[in-house]
Amino acid sequence: MNRREEILLAALEVFAERGYTGASITAVADRVGLTQQGVLHYFPSKDRLLAEVLRLRDERNLDLITLPGESGRITLDTVAAIVEYNEQRRGIVQSFTVLSAESVQDGHPATAFFRERYGGSRAWMAQVVRAELGEVLPGGVTPEQASPLLFAVMDGLQLQWLLSPDEIDMSGLFQAFLALLRSGG
């Protein structure tokens, strides 16, 4: 494992434990035996470090979950498994939610990351929807229209769950939404 990857894995742990606000470059540096300047050599800011951690988070979501689809194919059940898995990682979900909201500001260092992430994610989600539900969904919705709606449901549930974890069953509600899509209404 190279130093950059070691820093990212340590930062993933720190952000998961403390959230974005509570995490610091110093805490990450301490975990990998570097100074704050040593971490900043690889990642010029806390925002940039978090953007890279979030990219790693996305990659690891698929690596850590047993994909319920055929031969590792991503399915709507895979997406539901990711939602369920995220219930165990409040700090990372909180960091993702905060940084994604902050990234809508002009000049924010994570804007490009989130534009790219959502653009690519909408494309593969439309393919998943098409493969499982066909070309036309309830109400005449296309897979390309359903894709951003699925992410809106996921992100909205994450926000509500963060605010009221005892009231919001994030994975259960996402499963209920999938049941609506699958039933045709």
C-alpha cells in the first residue's frame, strides 16, 4: 500500500468516526505517523481530502457488499444493500451529505467531484432500471427520468435519517420505494 492510499484509509476512518466538522488533518496525520504538512503534501486541503475519501467510499461500497445480482452485476437490490450498509456508517453518510450540499457553492473544491459522480451514477442507474423494469415505468417515466429520482430518494432519506435516526428506517423506506417501482404504482 502506498502512502497516499494509507492516508485515504486513515481519513476514511477519521471521517466515519468524527464526521466532517469533527475531523482534522492533524487527526489523520496522527493515524499514519505524519505531520499535518506531510498529509497536506498529498492532499492540499481538508475538502480535497474528503472528496478523495468519498471517491474511495464509492469504490469500497461495491467492494464490501456481496452483490445480490447475477455474476456481480449491479441491480436495484445492490443499491438497496448499499443503502442498508450506509446505516452502519453514520459519519461517512454525514460527511457525504454535508460536502455534497456545500459543493453547490461557486468555487467549492468538491463541485467537480459531485458533478462527475452524479453524472456517471445517473447513467449506470438508468441502465440498471432499464434492465430490471424495462423502457417505460409507471406514469410513463423513462429509466433516464427514474435514475435521478432514485438518487433524490436515497439522498433525501439519508438527510432525514441523519436528522431523525429513530424515526426514519432508511433501508426499509428505500425498499418500500423500490416495491412501488416494481409493482407499477
